[in-house]
Amino acid sequence: MISEIFTRQEIHAAARMIDNASSVAILTHISPDGDALGSSLAMQRYLKILGKDPVAVIVPNTFPQFLSWLPAAQDILVYEQNADECGVILHEADLIICLDFNSSKRIGKVGPLLDASESKKLVIDHHIDPDIAADLVMSYPSATSTCELVFRFICQSGNFDFIDLPTAVCIYTGMMTDTGNFSYNSNHPELYNIVAQLVTLGVDKDDIYNRVFNTYSAERLRLTGYCLYHKMRLFKHNKRNSLALIALSSQELLRFNFHSGDAEGLVNLPLQIGDVYLSVMMREDTDKIKISFRSQGDHPVNEFAAKYFGGGGHKNAAGGEFYGSLDDAVRLLEQHVNELYEQKQPTI
Ligand code: 5GP
Ligand code: MN
């Protein structure tokens, strides 16, 4: 048995909202990752099994090819490509379920539609400080992933038996991707209890690993080599390499035929260097610089991402944006980099 993390009131209130709805729209964050898609598709399948119809999954923009094999991913509606239909669905939904994001700013152009909607709203998420005006917010930042929360939610609702193999596959995928294949934020013993239950349901975890991490294009791998050989800058603190920065211009991305999701995981690589415990990646997008932060141990990067780059996220994995040139974004980081070093270094 796994412990009950949601309160009885939360479970009852959520059940009432689901019972009272027939049409449901599920929303998740911009540039959806394994957890965003996995939790949304798992929730969609669960609600369909409960008899809800229609249940739509709407994402703000496209998702990476390496997640397109997820069960029912082909039915996901991409707002950017289908704004009118998504607008109607959101307007008509009895219930909107927001998964894996804590603010309407994280869903791009869908944000104003969510804010304006009069539908009932339920949030299930693991990012700190949720600020979505919803009827019920189930926020558990200590969870590894929203997928873990969806699993717990279904179980605590008394419906473990409704978790079939496709649902289990979706849940496992998000738990795996949000922990870097169980290499960070993954010390809670119950995690492995949940994994055991998912594998018992038939999840082939080795296959999922291969589908997500071993399906790169040749260009993607060459981009990795280019980043590490030509682009990685190391910053010293207390005479030791401590921070790595990779900043990529749009021309460089074009050269490697960059697609959405190609940057996924790149920011983690410099952490393989013994003394590097902070890693930053900047990538020039069409209208902004997208920034990813990673750290090891007791170095919260989410606060820094929020303070200087209008972002947020988790202690060891955060992101943000910069409106200006790539050089100016690098300069802003350089100006304040000492703040990133301030907390105590990880004990190894
Ligand atoms: P990634 O670097 O993989 O894009 O994101 C890492 C984490 O930071 C994710 O959990 C994501 O939710 C969060 N994150 C990424 N970009 C942003 C952003 O622009 N704003 C906020 N608030 N969080 C972000
Ligand atoms: Mn997540």
C-alpha cells in the first residue's frame, strides 16, 4: 500500500467535480514534456474509462517526436495549430483539469482563455506557489512528477483497478522523464512501490527508456557534440569549475536542423563533470531566449530563474525566459552568478 497524500476533502471535492461534468478539457504546459503529456493522457484515459465524454487533451504548442508514440498522443489538440476548435472545447467544457503547471503564464496563448473561462477548474500539480484561480488546487511540490500525483489520485479515489496498461505506460513515462530516469529527485522509497505496481500492470520500462532516450536524430547527437566541444563555458568559483553555460544562437540551431525537444537533456550533461554542480543552457527562440537551469544538491535554481528570468520550476530543475539578445541574457547571468553559488555546496 502507498500512503494517502491527498486529504479526504480533496478527493471528495475532486470526485464531485468529475461526477458533475460530462465534457472535460485537460490542459498542460507549453513545450510539453514527458510528465505533461503522460499525466494528461493518463487522466484522459482514466476519465474515459469512468464514462466521461468528450475528454480532450489540449497543449499550447507541439510536442517532441520522441513522445509521439504515447498512447492516444495522435488525438492531442495543439492550440497553435487549431486555435478555433480548442477555443470552443475550452468554452464548452464543464470541467477544465490543469496538469503539471502552476500559473496561466505557463500555457502561453491558452492562458487568457483559461482565466476567462467559467468552467469548473481543477489543478493537479507539483510546482511551488500555484496561482491559478481554480475551484480546487491539489498542489504537492514534494511529488516527483504530476504523473505520480495522477497515479496516487486514481488510487486514493478507490479506482486502482481502472488503471490499464496504456494508462500505466503514460504514468511511468512522466515519472521517468521528470526524474532523469530516476537519477534526481528520486529518493522517496514509495516511488519504487509505484513503479513496481506499474511494471506489474505490464509496463516495459526498458522499452520506454529506449523510446524516449534512444531515438535521437543524427543531427541531435552532433548538436550534443558541438555544444560540449565548442560551446560549453566553465565558470570557476573557489578555484573550482562550478557552473557550465551553453548558449546557442538561432543560426547554430538551424545548422543542426533543430526541432522541438532536441534540447531536452542537453543541459544535464555538464553535470557529469566532477566539480560542476550548476548548469545553464540558453537557446535563442523566435521571440525570446529560452533558459534551462539544472543543479545538484542544495542549490535551488528555481529562485534564481524566477528572480532574473521570469521563470520558476523545481529546486534542481528550473527554466525561464529573457526578452533581448542572447549576449544580454549571458551578461545578466554573469552579473548575478555569485548568487547561484551562495548556498552550501553538495556533499559528495
Ligand atoms: P526545462 O529546462 O526542462 O524546460 O524545464 C525545467 C523545469 O522548469 C520544468 O519543471 C518546468 O516546469 C520549469 N520551467 C521551464 N521553463 C519555465 C518558465 O519559463 N517558467 C516557469 N515558471 N517554469 C519553467
Ligand atoms: Mn512535471
